[in-house]
Amino acid sequence: MNIDTHAQAVVDDEQMQPLSPEDKDRLDSRLSHRPTQQELVERHVLLEPGVAPALQSAKAALERSRLEDGLERRLEHRPTKEELIGRHVLLDSHAAPALQSKQAELAFCQLEDKLDSKLAARPTRDELVEQHIIPSE
């Protein structure tokens, strides 16, 4: 620490003024509502108390590196788009992803209409008996 920085860090007692009663009450009120060290740790404001900050940052960097390595490994083994289409996880569609569900719904409705029209055109049992397709009972 150089001399200038040290001189700035020292507070002159003559510059400090006593607190007014309102300021003292306000300070006491705020200090009484101050969260405990454990609450700050639980809210992740403070890291582990009692551990040197250098060790805390090294631990955080190590944890981040471990997570990045795990993510890299998972991404390397990630299935391709073709494999996902083959397993019917993704739709084989050229439509935008936001429209794919509507496209599938439309295809289902078209299939439903096609089946309804074929069932409506189906011959009755009497017609099949007349045409000797099924035996009469």
C-alpha cells in the first residue's frame, strides 16, 4: 500500500460528527432487521463462511469446469436429427417448429375425414348378400 492510499484510508476523527437521534434510531432499526449470516448463505449472497475467499473462488471455478466437461461429454453423444426422426422423437417436417403441431393436427383431421367418407360409402350387409360376397343366414 503506498502512502497516498494509506492516507485516504485513514478517517480523521475531526471530520466525523455525532449521529442525530433520528439517524441513530434509523440505524438501529436497520441493524435489527439485518439478515443473519446463515440467511445470507441460504440466499447465496455469501458463500461458505469460514473459508478463505480464494478457496471459494477456486471451488466455484472447479465446479464450473466439472459441469462444462459433463455437458461437453453429453453433447458429444447427442443423437443426430436423423436418429431422432428415426425414433419418432422429432417429426420429419419442413414446417417451422411452431407450426408442426398444427400440421400434425391437420394430417389427423384429413385422415379422419377420409375414413369417414370411406365408411359412408361402404355397402350395407344386404347389398353384400345380393352380390354374393357374404352368405345369407
